[in-house]
Amino acid sequence: MARPALRIDVSANDQQELRGLVSGGQQPVRVVLRALVLLQLAQGVSAPRIARMLPLTPQAIRKIGHRYQQCGLARALYEQPRPGAAEVLDHSQKQRVIAMVCSSPPAGRARWTVRLIAEEAVKRKLIPRVGRETIRLLLLSHELKPWREKNVVRDRPRCRLYRQDGGGTGVV
């Protein structure tokens, strides 16, 4: 036995807004597809029939219709922001890794590498575990490049210049 057709009453204002979304301007494809679904559902077309016309499953079409009925047009067309992944390192762990990178590298090493930083941070128990990409992004956010010959982390001495006019020395 087939499911009963999903009847959705879309208000005239919402239909006009949906037609405006579909007819002009740049919109994300998902928004346009959802607008087309709502317009078709308002005309009484069944979900399986819409699924044959649009690249969506009947279940997805029904979900769009139910979201419109329960929460309105904006919720049916647009997704809520997703929280994203949690940060791997907290603030104090980041600071400890940065302080380690600003110090001299371990004995037998000329400079820090991303792989060496990750290994040493775990070995020194600054953090329980960390990947190279996390370290790379941390260094990038602080504009640190410890693998270079001339490390931007270390302070350079001030230079003294002699004036051409014989007025003594000036610190630059």
C-alpha cells in the first residue's frame, strides 16, 4: 500500500518568495532544489513523482515538507549552522607548544620540524597526543617558521650605525 500524498499548504507570500528564489539571482543549489520541492508540494504533486524530476529521494522531499509545516519557510530552505569539530588543543597546551618551539631544538638537531615538534610535545608530556597537521596549523596561525635557517622567533640584536655627518652613533 502506498503512502498518502503529502499535502502542504504554502501561503501565497511564501510561494511568491519561492518563485523569486528559483527565477533569479545566485543561490546555492540546495536552496533552489528545496524551493522547487515546496512549489511542487504546494501543487499537490507526490514525493515519488517529484523525486523522478529532481535529484532528491522521496524521504528527503517529505522532510523538506515537514520542516516547512513545523518551522516555516526559512527552516525548510536553509540549514542551521553545524558546530564543527572540537579543538584538539586548548589555550594552555597551545602556549606550551609555542614556548617549546621558541626554545632551541633538542640536542643533535639543527632546527625544529613539524614532525619533531609533534614528537617532542608528546614526549615532554605537554599534550597527550597530537598530529602533524594540528602542529602545522598552530604554527601557521602564529606565523612561526622554525624550520628556516633564520628563525623569525628569535630576537635579533640591535645594530649601531655611524652617521655620515660625524654626529656620533645612532641606534637603529
